[in-house]
Amino acid sequence: MAKDDNSGKDLTAADSSTVGHEGAPAGTAVVVRDAVANPGFPPHRPRVTDLDPSAERQAERTVYTLFYLSIVGSVFAIVAYMVFPIIPEDPGSVRLNNLFIGLGLTLALMAIGIGAVHWGKALMFDHEGIDERHPVRGTDETRTRAVEIFHEANVESGIGRRSLIRNSLIGALIAFPLPAVVLFRGLGPMDTNPSALLSHTMWKAGTRLAIDPTGTPIKASDVTLGSAFHVIPEGLQDLEHGKLEEKGKAAVLLMRLKPEDLNELPERKGWSYDGIVAYSKICTHVGCPVALYEQQTHNLLCPCHQSQFDVTNHCEVIFGPAKRPLPQLPIAVDSEGYLIAQSDFTEPVGPSFWERH
């Protein structure tokens, strides 16, 4: 008789009369153990708030007090932003600004979270239930039942009858985004209309076109057929403040094509010079840099979202999500042969929504 190598016990063969498992020959089937019985749900244990009305009222007061504290935190963050402004060259003002705004936002968000959790644990119905899977589109009876479930959820959560909790939660959710609105507004200039700033760049009549990033002025003779230059206004490198902001608006792509390849509108005949054209580098979709030039097709490509612009037809959109052509910079040549701007752009640069101010 065979023995187990580990225990030394005798091994008994399965009875030949045993019915095979899934067609297996008798005597070789594996006898599957009985499945564990479903224990079901444990007995429901009522909470203190289920048994004591005074504890229920105390829990309700705690919840709406937390929601009101969230409103206080949101308002505090807004006030702190105004009372503790960031002063240039003063690191201490940055610390105070971040500290008090952070405390206000922490209180606002934490109070909403704790209040919602306490509401669910202490006041909402806590009976266990089973949510059976079903097809996405239910029958009319199922859809009717769904409406009933929403009604039951309203009854179980108490949001319909606990007006203080409901109203304080709504107030907290409304107040919480307000600090973000104030903070985002602070990213823009405070004493100037942002729309006006976005409508004008450093380019003006007589400004020389310079190579980015060196700032070296460009002569028309330097621009060979098929070449492309990344261009900035001369003098941009000398700015002490706002250099990146100005570059973000004034960046230009300069290209040279055969003059006969350009399909210029009559009113723009004088905006190019011997096949040399200049267009804004800022994509009219969401402001990404249009940095790729395809020499053979004369197309500009924005690598972010794949908008393509046809240089031969005033950079009209031929593919992608951009909705309008790249603005063209009118250029000419000065007495020394350097390329200069005739004026600023005649339309706002960048995403299309800026033109609608």
C-alpha cells in the first residue's frame, strides 16, 4: 500500500464507484469540498443617534456647524489674500500669504469632508443592502423604481427635511471655490485691463526682427529660401521686468518662400518682403508654440494638438482644432537691410477667445 512520504500514513485510493467529475474516469475524480455557506449580513446594531433623539440633534448640530466652518474658512482665505499681499523682494510676505491662505483653504475643505463623513455615519440610514448587477438600459418598471430609489435616498439621508444641514452644505460648496476665483484673478495685472494687454505686443513700426534667443538683428539677405527663424523683437533681451510675458505674446516665426508661391490678399500685398513672411508663433487654439515648419508643403504644425497652418495662404487652418489663422506681422526692410516691423499685429495673438473681449 502506498504511503505519504511526509507523514508516513497509508493512502487510500478513491472508490471506483465514484462518479467522475466533468466526465473524468471513475476513481480519478477529485471530490470538491462543500462550498462555504453564505453567512448573510450580521445583525444590525443601532447607533446612539438611532436610540437617543438628543444625540441625533447633537449630531445634526455638529454637521451643520462644520459646514458653516467651511464657509468661514473660504471667506478667511479671501480676506487673507487681501490683508497679506505678496510684496516683491520680501520673502516674509510670501510666507505670510501662503500660511494664512493655506489655513483658510484647509479649514474650508477639511470641514466639508469631516461634516460629510459625520453626516453619513451618524445620521444617514446605515442598513446594509445588496446592489445586483443589471443591464445598462432597464425596463420601464426598473426606471420607475430608480425614481423611487432617489426618493428613498432623500428620505434616508434626510437632506430634504434637515434644512440646516442641506443649506449649510450648499453654502459651503458655493463658498469653497471663491478663494480660487480671487487667487486666479491675482495672477493677472491688477491695475490694467488684461484684454488690452493681450491685444498689443512689443512690435511697433521700425522694430527690428531679432533671432531668438540671442537678440541679433536679422538682415533680409540672411533669410535663405526654405529657411525658418524663431524671432523676437529687438530690445526684448534688455527688459528688466516682464520679459517672459512679452516674449509669450511677441514670438514670431519667419520664413522665406518663392514669391510666386504666396497667395496674398490685395490688402496684404505689402506685408511681406521678397517672399519673406512673418507670423505669430502662438497657436490660435490654446496658445502652444507653433514650432515646426515643413519646408516642402509650406505648412506650420503645432505639436501640442496637431493644428496645421498653410503659410502660402496667410496661415489659414487646414487641419486640427484651431479656429482662425495665425496673425501676420507686417514686415519691411530698413535702409541698412535689416528686417523691421511695419506695425504691431492687427489682431490679437494666441487663443481665439482673446479676440472676443
